[in-house]
Amino acid sequence: MSEPYDRDNLLDRLSDPATLELQYRHIERRERELLGRRLGLDGGDVLSVGCGWHPGRHLFPAGRWRMTGVDVDPEKVAAVRERGLVENGRVGRAGALEESDGVYDVVLYRMVLHHVAYAQPLEPVLTEAARLLRPGGALVAVEPGLWHPVGAALAAANRAGLGPLVHGTPDDVPLSPARLVGGARAAGLVPELHAVTFTWRRLHPAAQRALWPLDRLGSRRRLSALGHTLLLIARRPRTRRNSAPA
């Protein structure tokens, strides 16, 4: 569960909700575009871990995808079930899920792992995702990036103990691209990284729109790690690699 959020923080006092909403919709479009191009799956079973109020249904439409939402907050699980956003829902915590091995085509962490990283290591969570995936399935994570100027500034504020004052919470921990990719590889997955966007939700709308064309470069290897928002797709191989002879 994420830490309490104080809405009376510096950045939210300076931000126009309409400006934030503009960026949220752009990010959703970019997520759909990237997954449509790179995921390579047209349907199946998806587990949304830390589903919150918005389990990521915009990425995995009903009909083609059967979604199970998991969250530590029973109220959120009940809400997404009542709203028809998931077919199934249960209470659970990342890294300690009571799910059978190899039953999902996608395990989704949408803006979840950076909260997890505040409280515990990521490695057990990524290993758990690999266990839950069918061969050929994929872990999908959307997270704030550490190597973007905004991510670096946010990390500096957190180190100084100013997180709640500046942005409302101490547990928004931007994640290093190397940590995401390396953790996925250590879990036995084959990762690829994309920048969803290089822009920031608090920029003036005209500045956001002016920078959006840069996002088309977000799949280039040398640029993807510099994204403000990152998309990790990490696949479970269909077959195990043969071990080297003794």
C-alpha cells in the first residue's frame, strides 16, 4: 500500500488540474500505441497488481482480455469489481501473492513498482511475476524514470526528506532503468525498455504539445532510458535455454 498522500503540497498548489489531465490522456495513448506495437499478444489473462481505482483496462480491453485485479485495499478491489473494470478481484500484496504458477499471459504493474521500492526490494516481486507468467507471457510495468531531469530532482527531494512537502508523499521513488531491466533479467525474463514520454505533467499545455513529437523516439535504445515515464516489457521465454555442458 502506498504512503498517505498530502494534497496540500508545493507542486499540486502550482498545478492546474486540466494541465495534469492533458498529460494523463497522452500517456494512455502512448501506452496503447507501444503495447499494440510491441507486446505481440491479442488477448488472454492479465493480472493487474496494485490495481487501485484504475486497473489498466484501457490497455487490455474486455472481451479479448480477462483481467484479475489485486490490491492490498479491499475497498479498491470491491470498487473495480462493481464498476466492471475487472472480471475477478482479490486482496493481495505484490511479492506475496497466492496465485498458481504460469496462469497469466500478462502481469501488469502500472505505477506500482515505485511505491513497492520504497518499502521493499523489487527482486522478489519481479521473480514472482516471472513465476505467474505462462511461457511467452510478459511482465508489463509503467513507472517514473530516475534518469529524466524531473526524476532526478524528485529523488533529490526524497533524499533530503522533502518528499511530502514538495510532492505530497515520501514513496514516489523514480526507478533507474538499469534497475528495472537488470531485475527483469535476473528473474529470467527478456526485457525491453521504452520511453512513454519525455514530457512532464506540470508543464504548460503548449510546452507539452511541443515536446510530444519527441516521444516518437522513445523506443531508441540510447534515448529510452531518459524518459520521464518508462514502459518495461519483459517476456518469459517460451522454452528454457539449454544449460551449458559440464
